[in-house]
Amino acid sequence: MRKAATTKAATTRTSTAAGAKATTARKAPKAESHLAMVRRARRINRELAEVYPYAHPELDFRNPFELLVATVLSAQTTDLRVNQTTPALFAAYPTPEDMAAAVPEEMEEIIRPTGFFRAKTKSLLGLSAALRDEFGGEVPGRLEDLVKLPGVGRKTANVVLGNAFGVPGITVDTHFGRLVRRWKWTDEEDPVKVEAVVAGIFPKSEWTMLSHRVVFHGRRICHSRKPACGACPIAPLCPSYGEGETDPEKARKLLKYEMGGYPGQRLSPPADYPGKPAPALGAE
């Protein structure tokens, strides 16, 4: 009951705030100073923290190795599909040593639902062997070591560092990049440049949670093709307000996951998540 009430309250606050504020939303002045942009960006972060106090990584994991593998698998697919696939994968290969010794064709069959399964199998076999041979079977806690592993780029490394080791990092995925450009924090397209710009706006202590909040907002309200502007709690702070549906009632129908009353992406979400767990593979 408490979770249902929390979800309803969050959705109501989102819709009410958007409905009351959207009429006053204006495009950010073209001559907005850097200082004004920084202040606006930090206010957006504070407001998102109120809307999504439960923001978290949407991949199921129990240890750094599982998070690393899940993040590699998440390329070109949804976190939901990864979460539905990894239980069988980790049951078969619970450690780097086990995974490094896997028969490729057998692993390919397990991870087939995530797409690009041959390339991903090659990456998982390679990174598992590297962990076994170079790091004593443990996932390293340094960016410079992680990015040397097969299939691991800067984004994946930051996910692992921020959520498995508590090392602050900014995760620039498609949602993050899209939103920060809509908010006019930067016009950069390159993820590394986006990361550098955003890192200069926020204190390091905010980097990991900022990433979660922005991604949560992008997946639930600020969609790529049709953002739910009329149900957005930060509409007055958004210079791109109006790109999507501005009618509050129509916008509410566009909300996803717990904001729309639907299951989330994790089969095992954190205890404070107010929505429903995702269904297992084949149970959708």
C-alpha cells in the first residue's frame, strides 16, 4: 500500500506541477550566461531528486562482476531484456573463471535475447579471461583498468565505478545526452565531451546520482520522439518545452514505468522503488 501511495503521489505531483507551471514556461533566453545556465542546471537536478528519490541503476546485479557483464549486454537493447536474460547466464557462469571457460555456442544461446549475441559473447569471454589472468578474478576499481577490458568503454566503466565501487562518474547514454542537449547544458554530441562539460557544472559528489535521475526522467517523461511536456515537473526550467505533448491529460498517457502505473525494468528492484517489478522472461 505504501509503495502504491508513493507512486500515486509522485505521479500526481508531477502532473500537477507540470499543469500549473507549463503555462509559464518560456524558452531560455538566447543570451543566457554560463552562470545562469549552471544555476538552472543545478535547480533541475534538485527538482529531479524530489521527483525520483528512488533513482537507481536499472540493471539487476549482486556484485561488480554481474554489473560489468550486465552493462556490456545492455548495448543496443533494453535493461529489461538484460535483466530477463542474466539470471540464466549467472546461474551457468557465476564467476569470471567460469565464464572464461564457457563454450561460446552455449553462451550465445543464453544471451541471444539481448541481440548481437555473437559479438557480446566474444566480449564476455575476453573480459572474463582478462579478469582471471590479469586481475585475480576480481573486477578492478580504476577507470584506466576497466577500459582495457574487451567490450568495456568509458560509459560502462563509469556505470561500474559509480554503482559497484562508489566512485563518482557521469554515465552518458542516449537518454542522458538527449536531455542535456534539450536543456541547453551543452550542444556537444560526443559522449566524452558531454561528460566533460557536465562534470564542470556539478560537484563530483553529485555525478552518479545525477546520471540516474536524468536517465530516469528520459525513460519516463522526456521521451525521444514524443516527450510528455505537459506532465513534466521541470517544464518551467526547460528551454525546449513544447517539443512534445503539452496538454496535461494527453501527456499523462505518455508516462512510462512507475510514473504511468506500469512495471519497471528490474526483476529485483531496490526496496524503496514504488513501482512493480519487471516480469521474468516469457512472462510478459
